[in-house]
Amino acid sequence: MRNNLLEAIIGAAVLVVAGFFLFFAYSSGQKNLPKGYILYANFERIDGLNIGSDVKISGVKVGTIKSMEIDHETYQAKVGIQIRDDIKIPDDSSAEVASESLLGGKYIAVVPGGDEKFLAPGGFITQTQSSISFEALISKFLFSKNDQEKSKDVSNDSSTSQAHEEEHQKENDHNSRVVMAH
């Protein structure tokens, strides 16, 4: 009976400590949420982006991705990004999906324009560049190499057959001269 009471007290203490850590993690996470305004950008491809991914200007984090959905008119990915209140984005700015490294995650890099007017909350960044698919680049490279090799083979075959045709033509010309001479 005494063992059961001791196990129950230890179990309760573990639960209290775990609850404290959960509360601390939740409350500190809420404090770090940047207050800001939402902007939108449409991309053809957003491979590798996730809600919560960074938004950076010149490599400095200025916001996070808050939403991703399909634009039902253009069938592009509509990304909602939250920008800190102290950062104003010029009207003619552009956004691109960039990679942190070859193996790292992706983020949105905002390249500020030079316009004196700024995007209002809920506004659109109209100039965008989508994510680059490394698989597509690699396959394009491999298939272009195969196509070049096939072209070389075809050109070698055609030049060989052309040489045979020229040789055959010379023989015919020679034979016709011999027949005319007799």
C-alpha cells in the first residue's frame, strides 16, 4: 500500500512539472509572435515553403508565412505573409522563394523597390519568382546531355552516309565517262 502511495505522489509531481513546462512553452511562444500586417503574393510554385517559414529582407527576418491557399481564379498559390509593423514595403517590391542552402529549408525573400508609396495591409506583392525545382533542373540537364549525344550520333551517321553517297556518285561519274569514251 505504501508503494502505491509513493508512486502516485511521484506521478503527480511529474505531471505538475510537465504542465509547468507546457504552460511556459505556450506563454513564451505567444510573446514572440510579431505584431504586424498581412500582405499577399501569388506564386506558380511554393515547393518547400510551410506556414511559419521566415520572410526576410536582405537576410534579416521581418515576418512569417501565415497562410497558403490556391487562388481560384489563377490557380496559383496565394501566400499570406505577416510583416512587422515597423517595416514598410514599397509598392514596387518583389518576392521570391529562396533556399537557405542546398539541403536547408525555403523562405520568402522580399526585395524592396524604390517607390515612395507603400503597400497597405492586405495588399499584393505583384512581382514574384517561384521556387526552383532541383529535380527538374537535374532531369533537364541529363536529358539535354542525352539529346546532344543523339544529335552527334545522327550527324555522324548522316555524314558517313553522305560520304558513301559522294563516293558512289564519283564511281557512277567515272563509269559514265568510261562508257562515253568507248
